[in-house]
Amino acid sequence: MTRVRDGALPWLAFTFCCMVWGSTFLFIRIGNDTLPPVWGATLRLGIASVVLTGIALAARAPWPRGAPFTAALRFGMVNFGVSLPLLYWGEQTVPSGLAAIMYATLPLSTALFARGFGLEPLLRGTLGAALLAMVGVSVLFSTQLSGHYSRLALAAVFLGAATASLAGVLLKRSPGAHPLWTNVIANSVGAVMCALISTALGESHALPVGAAWIPVLYLTIVGSIGAFVVFTWLLQRWSASRLSFIAVITPVVAVLLGVIIRGEHLSAANLSGAGVILVAAALGISSSRSRSPRP
């Protein structure tokens, strides 16, 4: 297996995804204050699919066929039709920090899924880094571990994390589709599935009013149109296991944003947890480096 080219652009893409997804847990919680959760996800995906279609047509991006089309469809069903509504619904009661701890399991579950599908070997360095990262995230948000939360909501967020890792591996199995059309297909099928789930849950389908549009539009433009397109592009260049370490860096970004924007105080647990996470991420990215395929 040939070695991936490590230019500056993939690293910028990786950093961009970390920065964006470091804020999305918080914006989902904010959106849940004014909108039914799965209906909010439906609006996000529906708007994103329309905007991305216009961008893809303007860019004259090639329409995917065959295996890449099927991979995009499966990615949308699992990531946007299952994982996203589970996260939105669970975050009604689960704090964003605790949700981040759940999502810190992504490197471990991604490594296991990638091995199960025969995409990557199960490297001890990657497993060790994944476990160390989970410890770091737990320390980072240790103050949130003592509360009493709905077991069903916790299970929903955990399953959301597991299915998110599965979705990335499914897409990695058949790369090659243009990132824009991949996300048009994925967002469209996800929007339909979320609309059906929202209807089954009996949610209100009223449109947001005034400031209630802010979290929806932020998550749509920055999260879905920006970060997921970049993520899809990067997944064609890096291994799924390597890319999964975004999930353990985003909590560090979330804490830093709280300090910068809201003037929150950094505790000793915050600092020590962040340090462990960054060391684990560096080890995990390094251990999977030689296994990343060339696009």
C-alpha cells in the first residue's frame, strides 16, 4: 500500500473539521431549545442538500455512478438518517460535554469497523492512542460525569457515535465520487429519513422564527456544507482511522471556544485532559500514517 501525500492542504482540511465540529455540539443544544430535535436536523439537511445541489451544478461536478453512488447513499442513510437524529434527540438532556465523551469512542470503533471490512489492519498503536484519547476526554469533562441523565438519551448519543464511525468506513469502501455530489445525495436521503422519524415522533413542523434560525443556519452552512464536504474530500486521502481522531480533538476546541467567547475558566482537569488528548491524537495520527492510501 502506497503512502499518502502529506501536503499542507489535507492538514488544513483536518484542522478546519476540528474547529467546526468543536462548536456543533453546543449549537445543537442551542437549537434544541427552540425546535423539536429531529425536525431541526431535517431543516439542516434539507437546506444543505438544496444549496449543495446549486454549487455542484455551478461547478459542473461529475455525477457519481456505480459503487461511489451506492457508497454516498449508504453514508447518508447511516450518518444523516440514523446517527444525526440520535445525537439531536439525545442532546435534549445530555450535556454537550458528555456527548463529546461519547464521540471520543470514534477512533476505537472506526478502527474496529475498518478492520472488520478489511480496509485497514488493527494496529496496536492506533488502539492504544484511541483508548488514551478516551481517558483524556473523560478527564476534560470529569465534572459532568456526576449528574443523573436519562439512560435512553445516553444510549441514543452512544449509538449516534457508533453509527457515525460506521458511516465513514462505509464511504471509505468505495471512494472516488465528487465530494459535492456525495453530500447532496447523503443530505437528501438523510433529510427524508429525518422527516419520517420526526413525523413518527409527533414533532411540530413549524419553521423557526427570528433568532431560532441562527443555530439551524450555522449548522447548515458551516457544519453540513462546509465541514462535511471537506471531510468527504479528506476521507479520499487519509485512512478512516486516522481521520477519526477529529472526534477527540473537537472537545479541546469546544473548551477553548468557551474560554475565548464566554470567558469560562480553565480548570486543572481541563488542562490535563487536553494535554492527554493532544498526545493521544498525535500518536494515533502517526501510527496510521504509513497505512493511508493514495487517492
